[in-house]
Amino acid sequence: MTSLDPRTPVIIGAGQINDRDFGSEPIDLMTRCAEAAVTDAGATADLRAAVDAVRVVWGIWPYRDPGRLIAERLGRPEARTTLTTTGGNQVYDLVVDTAKQITAGSIDVAVVCAAESMRTRRADHARGIDTEYLTERDGAAADETVGSEAPLTTPVEDAIGVHHPVRFYAMAETALRHRTGESADEHLRRISGMWARASEIAAANPHAWLQRAQSAEQIATPSEANRPITTPYPKLMTSNLNVDQGGAIIMCSVEAAERLGVPRDRWVFPLSGSGAADHPSITTRWAFDESPAMRLTGRDALGLAGVDVDDCAIIDLYSCFPVAVQVAQRELDIDPARDWTITGGLTFAAGPMNCYCILPLTRAVGMLRATPGQRAFLTGNGGYFSKHSAIVLAGEPAPGGFRSSRPQADVDALPARTAPTERVAEATLETYTVISDREMQPSRAILACLDDEGRRHWADTTDAAMIADLMADDACGRRIDVPPPTER
């Protein structure tokens, strides 16, 4: 390895834990992941004593400064702490921000960690007890925040119920099916095959939560264990939140890695990263099954690393639902025949809320150590195709060091729809989904319609005849009478 700039950022340790015993506490879980990452680094000096930043991805827990609690357990109570905002993009955004701060000299050795304990929380709720969390000091707050707090939906979108991610992505899936011209049955067979392949990858991943391969037929067929959620998605095509799972990496400067005696075969280099957000309101997006921000962040991350996607042997695309993978494949010009995950995705490896991306990140570190000449391309997605991140990693450094971009101005300059100001009686059906109840019966449809001026309107219906018609085959593009809002 040639001489490197001492401020070059490098990942030196990675740890991941699946806690299958009920009773996980997020701070404890993240601390254990951090300790595993410290051990993984193989430093000859005291790595814990060198940590000067503890940076945490926001989770579904009440902590305001979780990094401080973790830092105290690592013996570094004076470390600077960071907490991100919400979003499945935030792990990679935090990696990019950490790499930039290491390059600038404001961070030397950082713990980056994420964890969720939704399995324990749900079990406690079912038993009618409050989940126990640690006590924080009065006025606890992280030293800094990474990410935007801007709302991801509008009151109108919330009222119709499209703020539930599975409903938005199901509507995007229907729009994509209409774009491809597939029948409902053809489309279901294809995406079930995609998810069956993901389950096979999870079965070979020792860190996956569900390590049993499922056939395409099993994934497509409704059952008590695979109930329909929103067309076309049954449970086995949705993110698996019911886990206690976490991960952590140690990032530092090359200078620190050498000082701490970390063997060079443990080093993995972030080469580049990019992030941007699509138009914030679903109502004003141009299309459900497009994501300009995804396209531009992926383009920049790859370009800044001096590679294209075919140069990256390791790929993990954010996979909350099948449409997210398919849109990424189209936007980033990725061959659909390629494997798109190294973990098994958010259904099988598991999707712990905002924290999924820590799983492919830690796995990619190990894979790149084994094959240093390869590159990894990893993407994150937060909200409703709302916020996007992409990074490129390698076992060898890039000339010129770490590079990053934020092509937000390019995204903002792209066309958007105008939000309507009043209801219309007739419109063209753009896309839709049918929601099933707990008895696995179709109960309500959510519709997105375009008026003659191209403005997007929301509607829903519980009419059994209309629901049956929507489920029979592709109804997109039809002229319809817009149903009045249902009472809920």
C-alpha cells in the first residue's frame, strides 16, 4: 500500500449482534456491538481510550443522547456525541459525515452504531407492561444532529393513510406493474422470485434473522403465517421489524489506525458517498415508481469513486419492499439478473426500522477484507422514496482520498406536480392498493388519481364491487368517478 494522507478515513472494526432472548435494551445492545467492533479491529493499543466520538442512528426508543450512555460504558464519557434524524438512509449519511469529519481533523476515532429492540418492545406491549429503558440526565441532548427534521408527509396524506410505508410502496408497486405491462399474476410471480432469492442469501448469512430459504410459491401464497397486507404484498414481502438487532463500526484516520496498531488487513476504506432527498410531498412527486434523488446519489457515489456499478462485485440495495429494489435497478442501471443484496434484505436479514443499513455495512467490511481488490456499493432509502444515500467501499484506498457530494439542487430543479386545492368528481386512476384486514379479507382501497391538469388527488373506498374490480387486474389509466372520503 502506497503512502496515505494521515487523515484518510478508514473502517477498522465491525460488529453485529442478533439478540434472540427477550429483554434487549438498546443502549446495552449498541454497547455490545461497539465492544465487538473494538475486538474485531485487533488493535495492539487501547482502542477504547482513543474513542473521541460516539455517533448513533435514531431508533424507536426514548433516548435523547444515547451516545453519551454508550460512551460512558466504553469508558469515554467525554466523547462527542451525535444522533441522526429518522430514515433508512441515515446509517450511510452518518458514515459519510464521519468520513468528512475525520478528513477535516475534527474526529479521530469514532464509534458509529445503530440498534432496535422492537421484538422486546412488542412483547412487553402484548403483556401489558412498559418496556424498561435507562435513565438519562435532565436536559440530555446529543452534541450534534445529522439529518433533516422536515416532515415526510402532509396532513392530507396522513388522513388518507398513505403515510403507512407498506401502503405507499404497494401503490408504487402497482404503478411499476402498470409501467411494465405485466398482468397481476405475472408480476406477483416475478417479485416472489426476487424475494425467494433474497431468502436463499439470508439462509447463507450467519447474521440474518430468518435463515430458512422460502420458495417463490411460499412467498406469493397467503396463509396464516403470510397474511396479505396490501396488494400485492403479503407479510413475506414486507420489512421484518420484529427483531432485537444492532451493529457498529469503528472509523478513524489512517494516522490513528497506525498509532493504535490495527493490522492493515483489517482496514476497509470508504471511497465516496452521496445523499439527497426527493421532493418532500408524495402528492407533488412526478411518479410513484421513480426516484431522481436515488439516481443522482448513486451516480455521484459511483462517479466520485471512479467506478461504475458493474465494477462493484458487492451490491446491497435498500429492500424495504420489492418495488424499492426494482426502482433502484432501473434508476441505477443495474442488471436485474444480479444479486441485489448481501444480507437477504429487510424481510429475511431483518429491517430494524432506521438501522437496517448497519447490517450490510458490517457484512461488507468482512467481505472486502477477504477480497481487498473488490468494491462494495451500498444504498439507503428513508421514508417514502424520500431520502437517499449511497456509499462505495473498498479494501484498498482511492487516489485523492474520500469524496462526497449532495446533489440536492439538481433534484430540486426537477419537475413537480402542483397540489390540488379542491376535490374533483372525475379523474384518471394513477395507482392504488387494497388493504386487507386481520381476517385476510380485502377491506379498503386507497387510490391516487390525476385530474386533467395533472394534479394528484387522493381517495379511498370500501365498496366491495370496486375493490374486486381493482384486484382483478390492472386498473391504472382508467377514467373513474372519484369516490368521496370514507369515514374511519
